Amino acid sequence: MGEAMVRQQVEAAAEAGRLYPAAHPYTRLVRRIGERLARVTAAGAGGGSQGHLQGMAWEFHVIDSDEANAFVMPGGKVVVYRGLIELVRDVDGLAGVLAHEVGHAVARHVAERVTESAWVLAATALAMALGVDVSRVVALALTLPNSRRAEREADRIGTELMARACFNPEAMAAVFDALGRLEARGPGRPDPLTSTHPPSWERVRDCVAHLGEGAGAGAGGDGRGEVVRRFERAECREFRRGLGLATKRYRLPAGPEPARPSR
């Protein structure tokens, strides 16, 4: 099902002239980063049960759209929109986007969403049979808690994958900071009560906390936790030097809670 749905998306974009070809620089960059993350994932870096990942035929596509969005479907089919690539602006930020989507696949969130959809349809049908129109309430009640949990879990798994694949995990927090700023100045800010994703400022806060886990005397007292130190290993320095990637420090929020978008 995942492959068919992605094929529909990709074919529709191609027919509209909005699918970037394989030779396009954005597509090549996304595939190169995504395939490295996939290799790390296949080696068990995401944790948990890995059987469903063995032999997965990953695909990475880029669609020409201003929308800052990306998604993954069953079978490791990942689609990224140009707007999100241009928002994150650098290789590590793009790796954060892709690692989050790969994290969903690792945790089998897409399969969970399919199951939830079946429950929503069944509950809605029952409500309609009783003459009660509660479809939206039912959908939110059944899917919202799990959706937000899944997003947070994918953030955490993705951050770990980034470090193991030699992409700067600090960039994950920077991605959500950029998304939060985009949401704050945009006309259609997500409703914090009904959005399937946690607020971006919460995700920045959680990423910063994760990056600091395990920090102590061995980290020089600078808040650099185990995941950051994993990224700083010699293997990663050599890999990044070979690609000409500079390792910059991201300016992360210092307080316990990043600034929230004004409403």
C-alpha cells in the first residue's frame, strides 16, 4: 500500500512537472544523505526490533513545492518538498529532516497509523449508525495522543541516527526552531489543541534536553551529552573532512523553554 500511495504522489508531481529528476542537485543530495541514514539504520542504530527493516527498498524523492513538509510511507518511501530543503539550508539540517522520517519507519509508526485509521473508520461508522455526528471528535480522541507520541519518538530516534551517521545532531533542534519561526510568521499557524504534531517550541526543548543527556565531567561541563560525543568521534571527523563538511556548533536555546510563537 505504501508503495502504491507514494507512486501516486510521485506520478502526480511528475505529470504536473513538479518532480525533480534523479540528476537534480536536490534529489542527489537527499538520496545521498538518506541512503547513509538507511545504512546506519540497517546496522541496528535505531534500536528496538529491526526485522521489518531488513531488505527495505528505500526511496527518496523531491517535489518542487513551497510547502515545508516531508513524509514517509510504508516500505521506506520518503518524499521531501523543496520548501523544507530551502528552510533548513544546510546538509546537517536536511539530515535532521530525513532522520526524523527514517525514525518513523524504524518505530513502525506508519503501520500504526494504518491501524488507527481502521479504528477511526469503525468508530465513525458506529457513531453514524447511532445518528451521532462525532467523526472529528472520534478521530482526534483515537489518533491525536499517538500522533504526538510518534512524532516525539521519531525526533529522538532521528537524533541518534544522525550522530551515528556522522551528521550533527544539534541540527535536529535547529530544524524545529526554523519551523517554529516559520509557523509564527505564517497565516495558518497550527492549532495547539488539534494539531497531530507537538508545537515546534516543545520539540526544540525536547531535542535540547536529549542532546544534554549523559553530560558530566567527561563532557567538559558544556552540556554536550552522549549523543553529541558520539557524533564527535574520529570516524565522523574523517567522514566529514572527506566531504568538505565543516562542523559548526548550532546556537540552541539556553533556557528551559524556547520562546513560543505569539498568538
